[in-house]
Amino acid sequence: MPAWEILKLKLCDFVELLEGVANGNLDEKTIEIDDRTAVTVMLVSGGYPEEYAKGKEISGIGNIDGSIVFHAGTASKDGELVTNGGRVIAVSSYGTSKAEALAISFANAQKIQFEGKYFRKDIGFDI
């Protein structure tokens, strides 16, 4: 089974499962299975992983639909959301297939804007 298929088995509370292992009562825990596939697209600052500019205003996050946005290299400056690292934002989406989840993440990645924004469009197709 490919790694991305195994990752589908994690809707349950992972910490609760770890506690079940530690406490010897894992057999009492329930593992919930989600048939969807999740894909994440990472938005990075232009120049990353080498030199990149910080402090670029980020917009469009309020326009995201169907994805979860995780902040990585962001900060608040004068009330505005700005870049503050090389790996800026992760856009994660579920789909009924890997292709569908990837399409949703790509579409929402296009909605987020900041100067120098870059994300790979040529990966995620090898499995």
C-alpha cells in the first residue's frame, strides 16, 4: 500500500491512539477511516530556499473555499498579514481522489497573493 493510502487512516485523534499505546488500552480505541485523499501545496517566497524578501503583504486568504490554510512563514505587521519566512503558507485540501484534492489546492493557491509568491505545479503526480 503506498504511503499516501496509509495516510487516509487518520481521522481519529492521533494523540488518543498514542495514549492508548502508552496506557496499554489501544484495543479500546476506535480508528475512524476517511476514504478521501488530502494534498498540500506549499506557497513559498520568491528566491526560496536561497535569499528571499520578508514583509510582503499577503491577500486573498478570505477567498479560500474548500481548503485549510496553515500559516508557516507569516507575521502581522501594522495590522496586515505579511510574509516572514521562505515557506509561507500551506494550502491543504481533501478530494475523492489525489487528482481532485490537488486541483482544489492549486485553485485555492492561485487566490492567495503576495509579491514573489511561488509554488510548484509540476509535483504531486508521481504516485
